[in-house]
Amino acid sequence: MPLNFIDNQSIASASGRTLPVIDPSDGQPYDEIPRSDGRDIDAAVQAARRCFEGPWGKLNAAERGRLLIALSHKIAEHANELTAIEQRDCGKPTKQAAADATALARYFEFYAGACDKLHGDTLPYQNGYSVLTWREPHGVTGHVIPWNYPMQIFGRSVGGALAAGNVCVVKPSEDACLSLIRVAQLAAEVGFPAGAINIVTGYGHEVGDALARHAGIDHISFTGSPKVGTLIQQAAAERHCPVTLELGGKSPQIVFADADLDAAIPVIINAIVQNAGQTCSAGSRVLIERGIYGQLIGRLGKAFEALRVGPAAMDLDVGPLIRHTQQQRVWDFLSDAQAAGIATIAQGHVVDEAPETGFYQAPVLLADVPVAHRVAQEEVFGPVLSAMPFDDEEHAVQLANATRFGLVAGVWTRDGARQFRLARRVKSGQVFVNNYGAGGGVELPFGGYKSSGHGREKGFEALYGFTTLKTVAIRHG
């Protein structure tokens, strides 16, 4: 049974209680993890603090970088093992789980190179003074990692925090945490000092709450729902702890009549079916200029009908959803859409080999979705694409911005001036023109507007959030 990883040791929960690990492909338990509580978080925070004030804090930036690159190489060496773990734990098709392992290694490679590039400034001031700034780590950072992309989000969050000089206490989702426990073990193997990376498993209301409220946590990074993000932020606010939040999206793909549809269609489909639609940046709305609406809907429909859904090991287009409650959530959205008279244009199919006990949902294409309906406003977190027409550029911008979210947007047009106009007017943390996602984009700052959160992860920009700026003014006459 995988155990908590605290102070470079595998440790059972203080309570001795456990939780089952469920395979989404068949709905059956196959392992257990510790059901931890505040005592385990406290032990992890204490270990992290000792490390920060001891061996980790004594490392210079170049030495931290060497450890991060060693971990990147170790992850690459164990990519097949991590892929297999992630595939079964999350229900990801093999190609998706393998891509996540590759991305994880790339995150640590990127941040390894950034460690000694985080510079301060000298500032012009009054005569007789020299003023400079430097960036210092917060100290012990807390990381709440969701179940949809454990390895990728661990890499972008923990990788950036470590590069900036922090040490980390990680609370992964109880639904998907096995790969992160293994990565922490690999970090110890390459020489990370005890306490630099700590993993504590369990329920959010027990472990996540304890982490958010712990006085020894100096910064919190959270990826998840707006509701839980609010709770995390409220708990942290009691002690003025800074928080970085990534809270999902309802991202539009805006397709104009002059777009290259042959290029756009496969990208639009992948953006909603990747990871069974369980992606914060999923392109869950497609806004289509009215002149090509029927044509594009028809082509998307044919593509949807060809999609196959099945067990992760079959490596099909779509795997299972993470759990039954998520499956039921998607069913509820589709039921509401049907009751409202929203047309289902096409859907994929679940293969006969898929166990009836697995958590499967065929991709669904909905057309003429009213902008106010919940399927167009709320994050379904499943393979459901809502299509709606627009009349002109102004209408497209209005529809794109007509939700409380603002994480990612795609714009498909050959008109160069329109590309820039849309990129400026759409309220979104990332805007992709004639592409979507840019192949993962480890280097690209990521975060949202509005209810999609605040702060940025990924890229060099993340390092600013994981540090605090100090100004030093020296009077020398």
C-alpha cells in the first residue's frame, strides 16, 4: 500500500485509517492510501520547516537547479512506470498518461534552468543611497493538486516553488495520488534533502482544510473548483497567507468564416475530449460565425460519431471519467439540456469491451445552446461541446465573455487585424490564435480572469508568485 511521504520516509497516517483506490475503467478498488488528518499535515509542515531552515536553505540557486535537473532525468527514466500508474489511477488512455509523464519531466527541466536566473534590480534614488531589490522564497508552500492532471499540475506548481527556493507540502486528490507519491520517492533517490517534498493523502475536508489553516504554511497553490477555492482563500486569509488559485473555465473556441476548418476541426475536438473533457482549459464552447454554422456543425458531428470510448488500457480516443459522482454530474447536465429542448447533434460510442461498472461517457455535441443555459455557463468537466452561432465580431466577443470564467480562449481566423482585436478584447488568461494549447506550453504563464482565479503558474512568471520582493536601501553618504 502506498503511504504518505514525509521527511523522505514512507509513513502511515496517524489515525491508521485508509481509503480505497478505485480504477475508473472498471469501478473496482485495487489498492489503499492513508486517510490522513491534521496530525499528518503538522508532521509534514514541521519536516518542511526543518529542511528550509537547514539543508535546503543552505543550497545556492545553482545547486537547487542541479537537483531539479537530476529529478527531471529520473522522471524520464521512469516514464513508463509513471505512465502505467497514472493510466490506472486516473483512467487516462496510454497516450495521455505518457504525455503527462513527459510534461512532468519537462517542467522540472525548465525550472532547473530558471533557478539561477531569478534576479533583482538596482533602483535609481536620491544621492547618497544605493537601493536594490532581491527575491526571497516564502518558505513552506502548500499545494493542493486535483485529480485530473496530477503529474502535470505537480510539475508546474511544485517545480516552480522549489526553483524559487521553497520547500513543499502537497495534498493530492484522494482520487488520484499514486504517481505523486512515486515522484517524491524518486526525488529522495536523486538527493533531495528530507523534508523538501512531502506528500499527505486524504480527503479535502480533513487534509486540505488542515493544510490551508496551518500556521506554518507561508503560501498556498490551489487548483480546483471555485467553491473550494473560496474556502481555501478564506482559511488562508485568517493569517494573511498569499494564495494562487486556478479555478477552471468555460473556454470558447471562436471560429470565423475565413478560418482554415481543416486545421481547426481536429484541434477543437481534441480540446473537449482530451482526458474525457476533465480539463480546466477544455474548449467546451464553440462559437461559429453564422455563415458557416451548418457546415462546421455537420463536420464536427461526423468527427464526434467516430470517437470511441473505453478502458484506459485500450488507448482509445476517450477513457472513463474519474468516478461515479463525476459521471452523474455529466448526466445531470445532459438531462437538463434535453429538458430544455437543446438538440444533440452527434455523439461518440462506448465500445462493447468497456466494463459496465466503469465510469464512461460518450462525447456529445450540442447545437444552438442558449447562452444563459447552465450547460453554456457552468463547467461540465466532461466531453460535452456546446455550439452556438454568432453574427459578427462584436457578437462573438459578447458571447465569449458571457460567463463568469476567463481561463483560455481560441480564435480561428486568417484576418491578422482581427486576431489582435480579439486577443485584446476576450477576457481570458490565455488566448490562442489558430491553435489551442500550444502543445502544453510549459513556458507559457497560465491562470485566469474573473472566477477562473488569480495568480500565474507555468513559465518564468510563476517564480514571482512563489517569492516575495525585498527592497534594501543603503545610505552611504
